[in-house]
Amino acid sequence: MRSSSVRQISMCLAVSGGLALTIVTATKPAAATTADPITGYVYDNILYQQTSNSAPTSPQGYFFDMGVYFNTAGDYTKGTTFYPGHPPQTLPAPAGSTQFDYESSLYSTMSALHAAYPFGHYAITASGGSSGTATASINYTHDYFTHAIPYLTNYSSLNGLNAAANFLVDYDSFTPNSRVSQGFTFFTITDASTGATVFSDPFQAPSSMSALISAGTLSPDTTYDYELDFSDRLNGYDWKNGSFTVQGFDVRTDGSFTTGGAETPLPAALPLFASGIGAMGLFGWRRKRKAAAIAAA
């Protein structure tokens, strides 16, 4: 099972990058009320664990993610989410960050997750900086997950792979839910001991079925964690507050593998020695053949 901190890295890569894409590609309506309009988001997540070449069948758990994203550090310094039946949730706000994000603990069932984070109105605010206070309102009423379960089809080839050679990771594709705006595939590898991201292939088309890990990207004899994420996204705009919104419905599969050890290079003199042995053998074979020919005469 992957640690929450490692899962958080993958989550931030998917969320922050996706929201940036939403902001860049969307047309800013005239109703925008701040110089740096925010994007408020909520993400519902199903988590699986892969241990073989087959797709996992039972979720390991469910978790919820909510927060705010904006363009310029310092425009906002704190964030809060207001949602049904619960006290306001303060969003962790690292200094110099352009994303304030809160991730829940892992729940064993979807019903338990929905009890903690129910359908209804979510108001996400950012404040405390040079841009004043901004709010994004989200009406979260349904879950729109894909039916596909992400998994690596060549999982067994990961353990012992040669880190000094290119390696193609193969996986299944997915069809986004018909009710969402867009869907993406994310594939991420992190170092199991440090949590550092060592490989990321984000924003792939849902039809994508592979990612190429170039030689030298991974280290030999090292354990890594990976996550394959099928992300459905429902984009919106809060006209009252002039803010962007995203509802995400992600199906994620995690796994681990250990690369093979470094290959020991041959001593420089060994190829010459081997060729010398071969020449001696060839010379001996020719001498025996000549002696046999003389005896026969």
C-alpha cells in the first residue's frame, strides 16, 4: 500500500496540471471579479492495488480531495472549504504556493466517504493576499466515474527490469463517462523511499495504452511505486463569483516494483582472451585435419 504522502504527489500533479489546463483553455467571462480568478475543485477517488497482470477487482479504498488553484503566488495566502453538514475545512496553504489542497484519509466504502463528504453545495474560498477574497461554488450532485479499472498489462515485466534500457509500460485504455467535459490518463512513478517523482506522463488521451520510460530514468536495484489514473473531469464556471470550477472523478491503481541490479561489465582483456582461445582451437582443429590427411595418403 502506498503512503498518503506519495499518493499526494500524484494527486497534485493531476489536479494542479489539469486546473492549469482548464484556466488556459477556457475563455474568461466578463463576470470575473478578481484579477486572478480562482479555480475551486472537488475530486472523488477510487483506489485499487495491482499485484498481478490482471486488473484488480476490489477497491482498496476511497478518498476525497478539495481545494483551490490560482495563477500567481501571493495573490491568496489561505483557503477554506464550506460543505454540507460539517464545519469549514481549512486548506493547507504552503507559502509561495499557487494551490491550496486538502486530501481526506482513506475510507473503506463509498458510502462512508459520502457520509463524510456528501452531495450538495461546496463553497471554496481563497483570501488573505493581494487579490482580496474569491469564492468558487460547486454543486456536487453525482459521481461520474468511468467503468474501466486501470491496470498495467505487463506488470510482471516490471520487477527486475533493466534500468539501463528503454522500457515500454503497457496498460488498458478507458472511455470517459458521457456526462463529463473531458478525460485524461496519468501515469506516474515515484521513488518508494523518498516519494520523489522520477517519471510522469500526464494528460494522455483516454485511448492511450503505453508510456515509454527512457534508459537511465530509473536506477538499478531500486523499489518504485506507480500510479495509473483514469481521470474524468466536469468543468464549469461560477458566474456569480467569477470563478472556474472542476469536479473530478478519478479511478486510480497503485502498485510497486523493484528494478534489476546493475550489470557487471566484462574486464577489458576478457574479449581478447576469448578470441585467443578461439584462435587456438581453430589452429588445433586444422593441425589435426592435416595430420589425418597425411596418414591417409
